[in-house]
Amino acid sequence: MRVLFARVASGLLLTLFALLLPIAPILLAVTTGKLSFVRRYPTTVRKSITHMRQLIVTEALTRFFSGRGHQPEADVAAIGGHCNRCGNCCLDRKCMFLEVDGENRVACGIFGTTLRALGNCGDYPGSQYEIDLYDCPTYYVIPISQLKSRTTRDRTAHPVDTETVFGESR
Ligand code: SF4
């Protein structure tokens, strides 16, 4: 039932996006404060279409509405690792807001805006399911059992490296 609701909600939102496509550059400029969306109108519309297609291919909206990617897994204590800015989780590098530097590392072009906060990008990854989904090369799940045994062992050796365990660089 939850997945059905998510699919319907996703379909309705994508339909709304499609209807708003002609004024998408204006809406994006207003919501992000970036006038470049309007200045580069044809590019923004073209990227919007690609973005919508990727939302369908990756079922990102369905997962957003159903919460599948964030369902707690039985043996997950924390997410470890860091982001190497490969862009896999950015709709397989086809997110319209993606910016790529000279070393092929990605950055979010709308980082810090309300529009980004509305999505679930900042929460990635929340589970092994999501790590696998985008083939993230650097984050990993730390099982509860592993964390417990490590904490016990480290009490006598050295403290747990919380920066690595809780992924401060995310
Ligand atoms: S979170 Fe993982 S998949 Fe996403 S950009 Fe960083 S390293 Fe790549």
C-alpha cells in the first residue's frame, strides 16, 4: 500500500514538473537565487528533462515517498566512510544541479538552498540498500555487532575513531 501511494505521488509530481517545464528556469531562479537558470534558459530546460528522466529511471521519487531507502536495517549501528565526490548518488551524475571541477569531482550547485533541503540528498546514504543502489565506493555500514565488539576491544587498546564511524565528512 505504501509503495502504491509512493508510485501515485511520484507520478503526480512528475506530471506537475512536466507541466511547469516552460517556466522551470524562472521557478528555479526564484527558489535558489541563481539567475543563471534563466540566463541559460534552453540549457536549463534540457537539463530539467534529463533530470526528470533520471528521477524515473532511478525511482528516486518513489523511494522518497515510500522511505524505502531509509528504512532501518536490523543490524546497522552507523554509516562509516567519507564522500569522494564521484557523483554516483547524484542521479548517476545526471542531476541538473551537478557541477564538475577540472579533476572530475562533483559538487552540488544548489548546496545550502531550501530547494536542496526539501530533497533527501543530504541524508545519503542511510542504509546498505542506498549504498548499493548508487554503487557508492566509499561509504559503508557498520553493523551493531561489529561496533559493540570493537568498542569492547578498544576500551583496553585505544578509543573508537568516532570521526570515521559517524562519517563527519558527509
Ligand atoms: S556519497 Fe558516495 S556515491 Fe555519492 S558522491 Fe560521495 S562517494 Fe560518490
